[in-house]
Amino acid sequence: MARRRIGVGALPWLLLAATVWPNAAAAQPEEAAATRFADAAGHFAVDSIALLDGQGVFERTLCGQPDEGSVAEFCPAEPVLRWVMAVWMVRLLDGVEPPRISSSRFADLEDLRWWARYVERLAELGVTAGYTDGTFRPRHGVTRGQMATFLAVAFNLPEADDAGFTDTVDHTHRDAINRLAAAGITGGCGDGTRFCPDRVTTRGEMAAFLASALRARSNGLVDARRTFSAISAGFQHACAVRSDETAVCWGANDYGQAEAPEGNFTSVSAGTWHSCGLSTDASIVCWGDNTNGELDAPPDSFTAVSVGWGFSCGHRTDGTVVCWGSSHAGQSTAPAGGFRALSAGLTHSCGLRDDGSVDCWGDNSHGPATVPDGTYGAVFAGSRFTCGLREDGTVLCWGNNQLGQTTRVPRGRFETLAAGGDYACGIRADASVECWDEGITGPLEPPEGRFTAVSVGASFACGLREDASVVCWGRVHEGQTVVPAGRFGGVSASVLHVCGLRTDGSLVCWGGYGRVEAPQEGSYVAISTGPKHACGVRIDGSITCQASGFGEDLSPPEGSFTAVSVGDGYACGLRSDETLVCWGEISDVPEGRFRSISSYSHTCGVRADWTIACWGRNDFGESVPPPGMFRAVSAGEHHSCGVRTDRTVICWGRNNQGQSLAPDGRFSAVSAGNGHSCGLRDNGRIVCWGEYEPWDLTPPDGEFSAVDVGWLRACALRRDGAVVCWGSNNSFNPP
């Protein structure tokens, strides 16, 4: 008879604990474990193994299938494989079996074995993104360091100071390990001075980790920041309300529409270039573009908010509706009287009256505001069409039908709907999601599973699952459906794009219009980007360059190089013999030996004697370095900065925005951009100076190992290998 599986609910706070040793209270679980798994008797994790086994966590994952009448084996000392880890974690995270899948995002799960759906579900939860080659490698083991990163990402553990482990000082997973130690969930290994990050996690250890999750749940230790209560999809961004009532947004951020403010919210609405949230005190807070006054919510009490293109509408507690912002088509001129619900579309709005009738106002060029007769239970405004949910659960849509959004409505009953862009989606009585209309970017194909809410954007949709997790699907245009992931060994930011060097030696570039594609496939040791090009140093010492749509091809010279730096239309490489060679639109290259080089609109290098030489443009004195000895130099657009051998920073050249006013203190690195500069302090913290309105160039918190400043943004490499970008960050976080 199958054992009943008991889940821990939606994403428990902790899954990984320090080694759990049996005690007197564990006598009963030990006896149960010894009865079922002969090889677990006497193991330190025997109580944890018995606990999870009694709840069905290990079904179909034993190390061997016993003959009838024999005793099963658990193999507690064997490594836990990645697919086994996925099965155990999902069973505890969700408490229910994931739905079957017909395809997977991972290339090595094409055969779709029974456990593939668990791996896919683990990816949906954001716990894993797999490897950079698109595989999951299900039969590989999991190191303790990798497990630390899984948990730090999955449960959003706060940043922490160094834990003091002697074997994690320069380790890729150091940041995550520190977070686990600060949370009190690991005490290291052996004598406690080490963490053993490269040691493979055993099946017994993994059982102890997961049993700690049950204890965390029983103590109320649940991370509410990984579960959600509301979701809204906008034009090219999405917002959600977490279970702890905080708001979070992701995707396009041209005007700050994805920068949710602090505070407590009950609902949120994502529009085209702005977003609004309903606070727990019944007030409305908006953020993003305010060209038409769409952020200027009146100081009233509200029960709901809905935003469109350049305007916002709120449902007051007295039942009336008020709109503000753009009203060129009358979309902000709400009719008088009471409503029980409202929905804002692209340039029109609709409200549901108390008697079940619908009133629409605003742009009616395609008929979205011409309401068919009838009684409705809900109304949803799309871009140029509207859908109503009748009281019997059937759907009727009207307005623009160019792509079939009003005539391809599926038959049958729906519990709720959502309309946006040229799409509509509904939740059926069985909690499944169905979408209709092909759209200009193809159909929206929702994932399997059970949902409680759905919201549709321009070319994507997001749904709130019954377990309170969020999943998005559709066209990936500005990162709205992709959670940034990956581990990097270096990053380089430029005008329209960013390139990163992954820890496996591969290159990836991302960013906005006209971005550079990554140089040819292969294994690299260094990457540099300029306004029009990107160049990488291969593992064999050769250099490969790639141009954007705005630049001429750069043909690097042959030879063996240790570094490359790309400027505006040219590049310079440092040969293995420390001599310098440049190619492209550059002249007057100095002779001699150099330790490092940096290029933008000019180039600077640290010579072998620790002095600095600069060449190229010199409009503001950026190529006239001060005397002294330096350990590093960075060339910006019209200014330069250097780190002296005493670790202080000095800048020279243009200073119209304070970019050359370096702060006091000790630094390990510096990067000069356009109107601002950033430095990396000895403690791993980043400090920036200068400005470039209207973008906020305040660096993120945390410990970093590198920073690189581009034109309107900056990117940094965290100590755990993750990349984070800020500033004009539309599309500038890694894919």
C-alpha cells in the first residue's frame, strides 16, 4: 500500500541543516528505519530517514528494488544524484505530485522519464536553471557548495558577513554558504572551521537536510518571500504581491515601472510604462513614468486599482470609480454611479455595475467600449477588446477581432478571466488555464497545473499556482518571463550591451537595441566590450572579436595574449610578453611593457614600473595621468580613474557630474564610465560617485569581486558568481 505523502506547504524557509545527530528522543524513528532500511541502522541520519520515508518522500528513489520478503536498502553513504534531489525537494516543497509534462526546458531530459516533471517543477520554482549548455545533468552529484547556492536562491536568504570557514575564502559558493551560516543552519564540517564545499552530499545527509525543513515548518519558519498572493502582467513587465505583503516587479524597466517601492500591498496592477499598488491602508501608490500624471493617485480610500497606457483608475470604498492621467480618448473620464469592479485596458476602461451590467468608456475605435446586452459577473479589458464573464461561467468578448480574440473564445465554463495585448486567458473549473488567439507573436501555451489567478500582458502571461508560486509563459522580450540566473567569472558593460564570462569558459552577451552578439563559441579566459564590439581571449591565448550592427569588423592580430580591452571602434591586446598592440581606429600606441590596459574613448595602461600611460582622445585631460605608482587603471568616456599602490583612488579628466571626485578610503578596483564611476572596496562593497539623471546609479548591497561601469549602467560580479546590473536596466540583467 502506498504511503501517504505529507508536504511542508509552500516553500519552507529552510531545507539544509547542520549535521543532525540522533538523540534519546529518536529511538522510535531509529527502530522504524532499521526495520525498513537495514543499511541505515546506526547512521547519524536514521531518524530523518525514517521520518521522510513514512511520508512517501523516497518512493521510487531507492538505491535498489528488493526481492519479495527482503529488506530494502537506502544507501545513505552514496552520493545523492541531481534528479533524486529534485524529486525529494519538490515532494516537500509542493506536497503534491507535479503534473505530467510533454516537453522539458532541459536538453538532456528528452526521454522524459517519470522524474523529469520533478526537475521541471524545481526549475519553475526558481531553485535551478540547469547548466549553461541547456542541460540538467540529472545523474551528477550535488556538492555542499552547490546545495548552499540552491537554497540561498530558492529561499531568498539575506546577505551575511563572512562565516569564517577556512576553505571558502575564494570559493564560487562563498556568499551562499555565508548566508546559510548566518541563518544558523550549518556549523560547517569536521571541527567546524571548514565547510567542505566541494564534498558531494550523500543521500543520508540530504535526508537530514530535508527533515530539518519539516522541523522549520513546525516552528513557523516559512519564507513568505517565495510565495505570492497576487499577480499582474503589464506591457513588457510583471508585478506580484508576495505573501509577506511586499511587492516585486521584473521585466522591462525603461521608466522605473519594475522598481516596486517598499511597503505593504494587497494587490498590484502593471500597465505599459507604470505600475500601481493598493496598500494595506487602502491608499494607492504608483511608480514608473509620470508623463501624463498617471502616478498622481488621489488621497482617497480604495478597494482596487487598475492601470492602462498612461492612465490609472481606482475603485473607491464607496463604490465609485475615479481615473487620472492621460484622457485623450476619454479613458480617464469615469461615469458616475456605483461599481463593484473595474478593469483598465490600453486606452479604454470598463466597470461592472451592481446590477451586473457593464459600462465602458474611452477609445472605441475598434468597438471595445460597445457592450453587448446581458448580465455579467466580471469584466476584463484588453488592448483593443473586452471580455465579459457571464453569470453562468461562459465568456463573451467584443471589440477588435483582427487576431481572433473575440471569436475564438472556447466553449464551456470559466471561473475567472484575464485580457491583455491581443490575448485572453481563463481558468477552468478544474483550475487549469486556457488561452486563445494566436497574437502577432504566436499562441500563448500555458503550462499544466492548477491555478488560482492569471494575468495577461502584451505577449506573455503569468499565473498564480495553488501552491502560491508564480509561473510566466509566452514571448521573452525584456526578461519578463525569465528569472536571471547563471554563474560568471567576469562581466563587461558597455553602451547598449553587457557581456559575461561564465564559469565554464563560455561567453554570453545581452542588452538592448543593437547589442553585440557573443564572439565565436569556445572556451575563454577574458571578455571586454566597447560601444560597437566585443572581444574575448580564448584559452589558447588567441583573440576573437564580434561587431554589432553599428560597427565595422575588428580583425585582431595573431599571437598569444593575456588580456584585451575594447574601446570605441578599436581594441588593444596585451601579449604574453607584456608588450602592447592595438588595432582599429587608434594611433600613437606607446612602446614598452604593461601590466594591464583599459579602453573606452581613450586607453590607459599600467606600465611594468607601476606608472600609468594614456593615449587617444584628450578633450578634457583624460589622457594626462597624475604621477605616482598605481596597481590598476580604468578609462571612461572623458575621464580616467586609478587605484594607487596604497589602495586609494584618484580620477582625472572631465568632472561635470562629479565622476572624478573619488571618495576617501581603500579600494581594490575602480571602473570609470560616462558621468559616474564605481569602486570596489577591500570589504567587497561597491561605492559609486557622479550621476546620470534620470537613472538611479546606487549600487546594490552585498559583497562583490568585480565591477564594470558602462554608459548608463553598471554591472558587478557577486562573490557567488552571480551577475547583477543597475542603472538603465531595461534588458541589462543576464539571461
